[in-house]
Amino acid sequence: MIDHTRRCIFIHQRKVAGTSIITALGHSPDKPEWHRFNDGVLSPDWAGRDTGYFVFSAIRNPFDRLISAWKYLSCTRDRQLLDCLRNPPREGADYRHFTRPQIDILRDPETGRLIIDDLIRFESLQRDFDRVCDRMGTASQQLPHLNTTLRSRTYKDYFDTETHQLAERMFAEDIAMFNYEF
């Protein structure tokens, strides 16, 4: 999402409260600004962006995010987690939600450095959103709960040894870069 008034770019990780954040900032999905730069460095026009804009994103524990995406996507929700990890989506929206590591859209492919000025952690969502709003000089507000995935258990309860190992391999860079644990 690009916001010209606040001079900011929000890189929208899937299943990490992005819809709630963008909506709280006053944008709607029917506007082109909602979708611009959502894929960070993988966005087609990333290289041509105004580099004077404040860039931020949100991240989530990769194991928790994986379960949220698994329960959310129509292509995965009726399959066993083990099958989804052995045969994950390889393209399109399903790939972006379930398979793609978060680091892939936040790291400059040439330098290996993160391209963001601030990072919201899902685990401290409201507090971090408030901090980002303060940095942008905009009033914070309570984030709405949008596009949520319903589940009755904690993410850890869905994993056995094999699915844990497969997920850990799939998201090894996220786990290391963002200091997450199971």
C-alpha cells in the first residue's frame, strides 16, 4: 500500500493483519493504492518507487502464520497439514499466503539488507502499530479484526515432529532473521 499523504509504503505480508492495518490507515481495496508495493522488493515497480517514503511491514511467527494460512485458504483447509507441507502451493495468492517466506519481500536481493524503516510484530500488533503511527505523525486507532482465520487451538497443537521439521526448513530464514522460535 502506498499512502501519499503520510508519505509511507506498507509492505503487506499475507496473514499478518495487513488488511486491518491498511483499513485503519483509511484505504480500501477498490483503490489502486491498496495494492501498490504489497509484494515489497518483488513488486513490479519497486525499483521506481519514491525512496523518500517511510517503509514498514508486519511479520508473524512463521509457524503461527502457516497455520493461519492453512486454515484460511480453500486449497489447503481440507487437506492434512503434512500433505500441504510436502506439496505446498507454488504460485499465485495461495503461494503468497502459505509458502512464501516473509523475508523474500523485505530483503534487497542485491545487498541482502532489509528495506524497511520499521517492523510491526503480530505478537505485539497494537503497540507496534501505535509506534509506527507516531513515527508517521498520524493519530493511532484501535486496529479492527479483519480477515481473521477461525481456529480453536494454539498453532503449536497442529504440529507433530515431521510437520514441525518441514515448516522449520521452509521458513528457516524467517526464523533466523526475525528471531522466532517454535
